[in-house]
Amino acid sequence: MSASAGFWSTQQLTEFLAAVSSCPNEQAAIRAAVERAAEALESEAGAVVRGGRLVSTVGFPEGQAPEADLLAMADGARAHLDLPGVPACETAVAVLDENPPGQLLLARSGDGFAPEELNLLRGMGRVLTLTLRQLHMLGEERRLRAELQERQRLLEQLSRVQQAIANRAALQEVLDTITAGAAELLGNEVVGLRLLDSDDQRYTLLISSSGLDPELAKRLWRTPVGEGVAGRAIAEGALVHVEDYASAGVGLEDLTADRLQAAMAAPVREDGQIVGSLVVGSYRPGRVYSQSEQSALLNFADHVSLALTDAKTLDAVRQAFHDALTGLPNRALFLDRLEHALARARRAKATLTVLFVDLDRFKLINDTLGHAAGDELLVQAAQRLRASVREADTPARFGGDEFAVLLEDDTHTADAIQVAQRVIDALKVPFDVRDREAFVSASVGIATSHAGQEDAADLLRNADVAMYRAKQEGSGTYHVFEPGMQVALMERLELEADLQRAVEQQEFSVVYQPIMSLEKPVMSGFEALVRWSHPTRGMVSPADFIPLAEETGLILPIGHWVLNEACRQAAQWQLEYPADPPRTVSVNLSARQLRQAGLVQEVDGALAASGLDPRLLVLEITESLLIQDTEATIAKLRELKGLGVHLAIDDFGTGYSSLSYIRQLPVDILKVDKSFIDAVHESPEASAVARVIIRLGRTLNLRTVAEGIEESAQVEALRAMQCQLGQGYLFAKPLSSAELEQLLSAADTTRREPATG
């Protein structure tokens, strides 16, 4: 020990006491104690252990203290400590008389600690122990006072909520009072109340919030159940709290990006069922939720439950008859008004009309821009619908993208048609959704009641049936209900059920139409086409079942089967009837398949299972698909192209694609639509269009296939235009696999026969 350090002195212990006891809290006192002890006893390092945990160190680089060695010193299992660049250090330990016990540790190089120094260290340990006890007692007193104050504030806030409920305030006002009270009491930056979406309980809606940025609130308005801390509280049915939001693994992406630090959520119940959650969040680093704060949040959540139960009051019942998203009357209120209107019409022998409105292509908006953008579009659509009708009329939202309008005051069909056209015109104007233009159209069904003879359900069903007929005739149209439509609808439903059964029982087959070279009489390949043999209907036309399969999503299993069957058959024929160059097989992709996330893996799997050379598979996409969400389509086509397959644009010339996009597409083949081939040898106009398409193909180094060739004169005209390939009834109709095999066998025999002369 150096002479400057001296022996144990009252002065040194007094200075130590003054430094430690003046600290505001336990952690600061511990830090001051280890620093002063190391300085007084000229030690290279020091530490404090409490309850077997290392709580403070001095003399070590940040985060590099040898925790295991220091804990061993505290337990008496180690008497020396190795420090980088310092000879082995002697250690000294002073026990802190706590429960569980703690230790004040010092490590110093040299001859070790003199008895007087050890006495000084033990004295410092006793001073630190007494200081920690005193600080703990003061902390408990402050905590108790704070708890009493918090309870008083909680009672005040809950009293405001109870008063709002007792005064029959509107439900939204009560819920806003709850979120504002929770924010004020808990001192959190944001509070939100999420309730299950009554239209789709897989999602929750942000019903009320406090302190949340309006733009952020819009983005978080609708989220899936189970996502975020609020969703987790709903899923688990218990209070959930996280103190490190970014790394908790349950945070919402938008809130993580907004640097939310901590969050806590409590489930909300109604009649014993979980219907939502109340969530609070903080942007303050190090925010930890105390037990009393957790209890306070549960209290507020219970008052939300109370408010929802009390929502059976007159004001809440009125709110329950309106759509939460658009503010329009919902189905229940619409049917109620329709029933009363029909009763008035029966008494007055007057007419009234119902319009059933469905947005076309709305699912595409949801799939490409997201559900939040879809909700924003629905709100704007509701506003336009309201502006398109009279004040006395009732527009309503039934859920999803379905709306209805009740037209009274002796409205006849001709008047209703004018209203329907106004609605269609209003909804086809581009929507501004999140700084992007979005396009939808509307299909409208019209059903008129004469003297109120129908009941409400029948009239609404008739309008719905007419709407489906309008959809079949093309988007952006209306149709007036006729009695025969109900029969047609029932037939369609029966066909849909039969189609489902056909998928399950594999009633489909594949036929193959040859694709011929126009330069020499050889088969270049064949197109695979699906056929349905119904057990009682017989062969069902693809024109009847393919659109239905596309609409219902059954095209996915059908397309999967056709792809695998065509690849298997083509691979087998390539082995049995090889050709040079090899024959290709073309398979059509529908819009649903092209949007399918796993399409590339599905095609890769079909190639692997069949052993077919990817270069022999041609995937055909109709041109009309390319003008929808072009960027995503191009990306998907490039992924497919990466497998080594060839890509063709079918029905080219009918979809009005931008030539700038055609140049970007990774395609190999243009198939000229039959409408341009029919009169190619007669009409100068048809000839000119076909010539331009074929010339475009040559310019872009693409092969061209003429579809629907039926006459030899068409072949001559197409040869003159330098079209390479063609298909149509002139060469062969679609053939069964056995029929095509006969052609392949004959071609193979001819190829193998020796030339004679």
C-alpha cells in the first residue's frame, strides 16, 4: 500500500458517506459507492453484486466486465482477478447486509490489501447497506403516495366515463372519453381502441384514438386480428405488454417505423366474448408499465365493455344501423326502410325501385394496393353514390363492395335507369387513392315493385339477380330484372356446384390442337385445351365454364391439373416421337393463375415431375391481362422466363396494349387473334392489321402464330406476310391424345421411310 493512501481514517469514511447518501436513488448510490471505494483504496477495478447479479462495475471497458469471475469473487470461490495488461490482482470483498445478500468488490495489483484497508472497505459496505435501506424506504413511501394519487386520478377519469354513459352520450363520445382518459392517466403518447370488424371478424377497426398522427391512424384503421400488441391481446384474451416494441416480434410495421418504444393492450369483452382491445403506446425510451398501470388499463377496458353493453340504448341502436366505414345505412336499416316503403306503396298503389350496385375490379384494387387503399376507395365511392341520388332516396352499403339504393316517390323503371346511369358514370371517374389513380366501374341491377306486391327480400333478390346479368354483359352496365332471370341464376348456381364436383371427381380431359409451320408442312407443336365431360349435360362448352371457374377460383386447381397433364403428355411424346426441332406444348394461363403467388414454383414443379425440357413449354397469356397492373405482371413473367420456358401473348391486337410495354415484356411469341385472320385474304383492312402485327413481331424478333385459319387462301396471304406458324380447323380441330398420337405416329413413320426414286 502506498504512503499516500494512508491507513483507515474517519475522514475517508465520512467523505464516502457524504457522497453515497446524497444520491437520489439506489442505482446512483451503488454507482457512487463502487467509484469512491475504488478511488480511496487505489484499486484498478471494482463492482457491486446484488442477489447474484452484477449491477455496477468500474475499471472495465463498456460491456466487457468479466461477469463470471466477479460473481465467483462474490461467492468467495476466487481470490485473484486477471485484468488485461495488469499483473494478477488481489481481491477484497465487503458483504452488504441485504436480503438476498450483496457484495462490494475491489481488485488491486500489488501486495494485496492491508487489514486497515479491509476495515475501511467493510465500513464502506455498511454505509452502502444503510443508504440502500433508507433509499428503499423512501422509494416505498413515494410509491405509496404515487399509488394513492394514481388511484384518485383513476377514479376521477372513470367517473367521467360513467357520467357520459349515464347521460346517454353517443357511443362514439363515450369511447373517445375513455381513450382520452387513459392517455391522461397513463401519460402515454398514444391510446387506441380496436373493435372487431362486424363485416369480417378476421380484422379489427380503430374505433377511437388519442394522440395518434391522423395519417398514421388512417394507415392503421383496419388490421388483421392477431397482428400487433392489440391483436395479440384479442387472440390471447389477456393483458399483453412489451417494453421493447421493435424487437418484440409482434409490432405493427407502421408503428415500428414510427419508433414506438413500448405498448400495452387489454382485451375488451361484451357478453363474455372478446370483441376488441384497448391499447396504449409510448415513444419514451425505457418505458416500463407498472402493475398499477396495468390494473388501470384493465379498468378502462372494463368500462369500454360497459359502454358497449349500454350501446343498446336508442342512440347506439341508431348507430348500429349504419355502416362503420362509409356512414351509409347498412343492410338492416335498408331492409327496414324498404319494408315500410312497400307498405306505403301497397296503400297508394305506387311503384318503387331498388338498385343493386356492385363495384367491378374492386378485388384487384385490394390485391394490388392493399385493404387500406380499398377502404379509402369505398369511402369515396359511397360519397359519389350519395351525391348521385336524391335526398329522399336511401343509399346503403351491404358490406364488401356491394351497395344498394331505394328509390321511392312513385319511381318508374325509366326513372331508375337514369339514376343507374348516373351512378355508373360517377363511379367510372378515376379515384385518387394514396396519390395513385385507381379505376373501377359498377354493375347495376334494377328491380321495380308495382303497387308493393313483392316483399322486401324478394325485391332485393331480384335486383341482385339483375346485377349478375349486368356483370355477365360486361362491366359498367345496368340490367332490368325480368322473371326469367331467376331461372338463369338457378342454372348458374347448379353449374357452379357441378363444376366444384367436377374438380373433385376429375371429370376434365385435355385435347391438343396442332400448331403448324406455314413455311413447310410440319407440326411445330400443339396447344393444350381443357374439356369438361359432364355425366348428364355431356360436353360443356369452355365458354360456359371457364369464366365461371375464373370467377369462383376453381380455375386454380383446373389450371394446375392441365399444366401437369400437358407437360407429362408432351414429355412422353417427345420420347416416343422425337422431332427436330422438338415440338412445343402451349398451355394457357388465366388471370387468377397469373396473380397466384406460387405460380412460378407450380410451373417449375410440373417441369420437374414430367421431365419436360423447359424450352418446349410455351405459356400463353391473353393480351388483356397485360394492361392490368403491368409492372407486377412484367416481374412475374420474368420469373417464369427464368425457368427457361417460352412466353406467348394470345389474342394479340384485341387488348390495346401499349407498344412501350410490349417492348419490356420477356415474350417470345405473338398469336394474332382470329378476328384479324378471318378476312385476311379478302379485306384490305384486316390484311393491313395482320401485316402490322406480323411486322411488329419480326421487328421485336418474335415468332408469330396466326389463329383460326380455316381456308387455304388465308395460308397463302399469311405466307406472303412472312408469318411463321398457324393453327386452325384447316389443319386440325382440337384432338384427343389418342387422335394426336396417330398424327405423330404417321409423321414419325414418314420421316423414317427411306427415300425412293
